[in-house]
Amino acid sequence: MNLTSILLAIACFFIGGILTYVVVNILMKNKIKGRLEEAEKEAELIKKNKLLEVKEQAIKMKNDFESQANARNSKIQIAENKNKQRELSLNQRQEELQRRKNEVETIKENLDAQLEIVERKKIDLEKLHKQEIERLEALSGLSAEEVKDKMVEALKDEAQTHAQSYINEIMEEAKMTANKEAKKIVIQSIQRVATETAIENAITVFHIESDEIKGRIIGREGRNIRALEAATGIEIIVDDTPEAIILSGFDPVRREVARLALHQLVADGRIHPARIEEVVAKVRKQIEEEIIETGKRTTIDLGIHGLHPELIRLVGKMKYRSSYGQNLLQHARETANLCAVMASELGLNVKKAKRAGLLHDIGKVPDDEPELPHAILGMKLAEKYKEKPDICNAIGAHHDEVEMTTLLAPIVQVCDAISGARPGARREIVEAYIKRLNDLEQLALSYPGVLKTYAIQAGRELRVIVGADKVSDVETEKLSGEIAKKIQDEMTYPGQVKITVIRETRSVSFAK
């Protein structure tokens, strides 16, 4: 090959490439032009569709608006029709009123004419009556006033005679039927108030899950059980009874404190003297709150309102007291209900009777116990907290310590006797036993330096806790002998009483 042929080949190659590029560009332009035409057609089609949709929506909105306008027009038309009917009715009523008014005016004119006739006849009758009186006075020789006085005197004497006779008959009948009616009312009251007759015991059984807990309650060398007894004043009996510990004590509040404290200690698991004292103090506070809540619930249940908060607390405190073995709160509620029934039978104020019945024994549960009969003490408490005089008198007179001045007093007295006299309601022996234990504790508490006293083991042992800063070890022995001698001289009791005086010194510091 020569140079010419090579150059010719190269020229042909370049010319072919250029032609190919030109052809490709022409094809690409045709293709792009076709696509542009298709896109324009599609855009035109979409535009037409959107215009159709807008027209349809406009037609729909126009139809909706026309339907709403038609509905409003129909409502307006209905309202206009109603207004027209009302207008017609009002016009008819106005015409009727006008007609009646004309009739009333006609009747009034007739009445005025008749009244004039009556007035003229009245004047004529008065003239005739005066002439007749003058004629009678001339015939009898007495004036009209003298005749009237004589007739009044005669009628008065006759009325007094008849009234005295009627009063005597009523008194005789009342004497004959009073006893019968009183028995009937008492029986009805008893029958309408049904109550339980259960008597509280002096022990509480504390149930435990297993006998292993007994060892933890007793503690090392018995320190836990001694701390519990010292803090609560309750004898804790741990014996062979399966899954049970017996809490013995005459005071229900102390038993409840001991039971709740034991429950919290067992549930918590930490049982040691310091923890025991902390839990017992906390439970005592809870019991005080529960006492107030019990008083509020009792007053709400009985429908009694406006009691002083202190009276409400005393009512709640009755739950933890007993009278001859009968729960005092149950007795007070029962007496209140009986008083309400009896007052309704006699037509007296039921609310006052129920209030007096509930409060009649509050003198048995004061915080300090002065040497006064409980009825007098209850009356003084009621007066102190602004109860009404008839309520106070009913409280003070229910055992005849003061004179009865209202009808509430005999009702409270009778209902108190009914509640206490039911079969099984009370036990005289239990009350005497509890009084002896109370007297035993109060006797020891009267000595200086004594902080707490607890009668345990049914009164066979008296534990006396003294302050270490007030009583020395030597004085402790002397105090034990003095208390024993005073008990022996002043009290009557079976067997013997062991006096244990406890004096302990504590040193408390805080690390900060």
C-alpha cells in the first residue's frame, strides 16, 4: 500500500464517522420530537380531564347549595306558617278576653245594684233590732249588757263543771291504761332492734404461718418477748398451740396494739427490742386514728351530725371498752336505736333521743378518770362540748344521779336498762375482774417516779416501770415492798400478787 491509499482509507473512515454521527443526531432529534408530541398530547388530555373534574365539582357544589337553600326555605316557610297560626290563636284569645271582660263588667254592675239593695235592707234590720231590744229591756227591766253578763256567768260555771268531770275521767282512764301502754311500747322497741349478744374475752389469738416464727418472737434469751410485754403491757403466751400465739390482757386497746405490732414485726422480719419499741409507738398512733375514724363512721351510720370532734373521739374509743363484758360501743349504738324507736312511738324528737342514747356512757371512756360517777362525768363532758341542756340532763340522769328535767331522760334510762338486761348481754364477774385490774394499776401509778404499770397474768403479777433518773436501785426495792403492802391493805383479791419493779438505764447517741 502506498501513502495515497492510506490517506484515502483514513479520509473514508473519518467521513463514515461523520456521516454516522449526522445520521444518529437526525434520528435522536426525530425521536425527541416524537416524545415531545406525545407529552403535549398527554398534557392536553390531562388538562381536559382536570377541567371536566372541576366542572363536575362545581355542578355538585351548586346542587348541594341549592338543596341546602331549599331546606332552609322550607324551614322558613314552616316557621312562617307556625307564626301565622300563633297570631291567629292570639287574636282569638284576645277576642275571648275582651268578651269575658265585657261579661265581668256587666256582672259587676249587677252586683253593685244588689249591694245597694242589701245595704238598705241591713239599715232597716238594724233599726228593727234596736226597736226589739228596747222593747225587751222595757219588759224585763234589765239592760242588754246585764243580761249578757248573767248568761256568760251561767255558761262559764256549767263549762267548768263539765270540764272538771271530763278531766277526771281522762285521768282515771290514763291511770288504767298507762302501765299497759308503757309495756307495749317497751316490747315493740325491743322487738324492732335486733342485736348480737356476744361477750368479749380477755384474750386475742395471733395466728402465724409456722412455728419457726415463735423462736424469732421470743428472741435470744427471751429479750424480744420481754421488750414486747414491756412496751404493750400485754402478756404474750407462746406455748405448744400450733401456729398460734395468745395475747392476754384485760384492756382491749393494749391487746389490739400488741396484735397489730406483732403482725407488722412478723411481716417485716426485723424483730429486735429497738424495732419493737418503734413499731409499738407507730401502732399506738394508728389506733388513735382508727378510734377517730370509728367515731365518725358511728355518727354517720346513726345519722347524728354536728358532734364536737372530741365527743366523736370518745365515741370511737368506746369500741375498745366494755361494760360488764358488753362492748360499750355496741351498747351505745343499741341504746341510741332503742331511744329513737321509743321516741317515735311517743311522738318526741327522734334525733335528740338518738343523740342522747349514743352519748349516755361517754363518762366511761375519758382520758383522765376522776372520782366521779360516769353519768355525772358524761354530763360534764357534754356541757363542756356545747351539747344542748336536754341532752346533758338525759346523760346525767340515766342512773338518777341528777333530777330528770326532760322526757328524754327517762327514755335514755329505760333503753339503757333494756340493752344491758338482755340475756347474755353482760357478765357481772367480768366487770368486777376488770375493775380490780384497773384499780391495781392505778394504785401503783400513784407513786412518784412510776412511768407505767401493767397488770398481767389475770392480775397475779403487776409490772411497774420506773424512770432511771427518778428512782435509784435501792429505792426500787423499797418501792416494790411499799406497793405490795398497800395492795395487801387496800384491795381484795384471790391468791397472791407478784410486784416486779423494772428500772433500766439507756444511753442514746447519734453519729452524724
